[in-house]
Amino acid sequence: MNLEEFKNLVKDIVKESARLKDKHTDKSNAPVNYVAIFCQNDEEYKDFFNLANELGKIYKDTATGPLFLIDLDTESGKLKLLKVRKPDKTREERGDADFTVDDYNVFKERYLSKSGFSLIERENFEMIELIDPEFNVRAYFSNPPLDKQFGL
């Protein structure tokens, strides 16, 4: 895979995650703020790591893979954060995108009880996960959004 194909892969994850979001919510204008590519094996991880390194620089190292600071235009807005996620048997999809919603608490109240939505609580933030087996991606809605958490 070359750099242009890699960029298109990232854009495709955003596009499919947006389709997932649009199928289950009324937040069609919610901008993307983060994307993760789920690597399916060690070779893919090495390749995607090297390509992401060409696209941007490592912003933060995490236990599940490095987070890169990039600048990529997508159909859901400018993307600044990209994670290349290490192979993980619980992540069989191609990736995920995290979208920013205007009023997270209203969104949470409206959608959390619906099929496919679940709450994930972390130490300094929480996020709503959306999974639909018809899609090869996941969608997330974080509070606060990751770009805000990192001051980007």
C-alpha cells in the first residue's frame, strides 16, 4: 500500500462510520475528530505504522497503539488524530471514527437506550459506542471530544 492508498483507507473509514452514524442518529453534520485503523495482523501494523509516520508525527503513545497528529480532509471535516491500533481479536472491523456532537448529554439521553449503543466510562471522559453488524466500522461520540481533551 502506498501513502495515497493509505489516505483513502482512512477516508473510507470516516465515510463508512458516517454512514453508520447517519443510519442510527440525526447527527449527519457531526464532524469527525479522531479515527482508528484496526490492524488485523502484525505485518499490517508495521505497514500502517510506517505510512502513518509519513502522514504525520506521533503525538502520543498508548497501550493499544500510537496516536498520530495529521492533517487530512475528509467528507466529515478535517481529521487531526489518527490511531494505528495494534492487532486485537476484539476489533475485527476495519476501524472507527469518533464524531463531535453539539450537546453530548442530550445525545446520550436520546440514544443510549437504543440498540447498538453502549456507554464506555474512562477516568477523565466517557464515550458512547455504536456498533451495527451490517458495518465494518464502529462509531464513537466522546465527552469531551478527543481533540478537545488534547487541546488541539
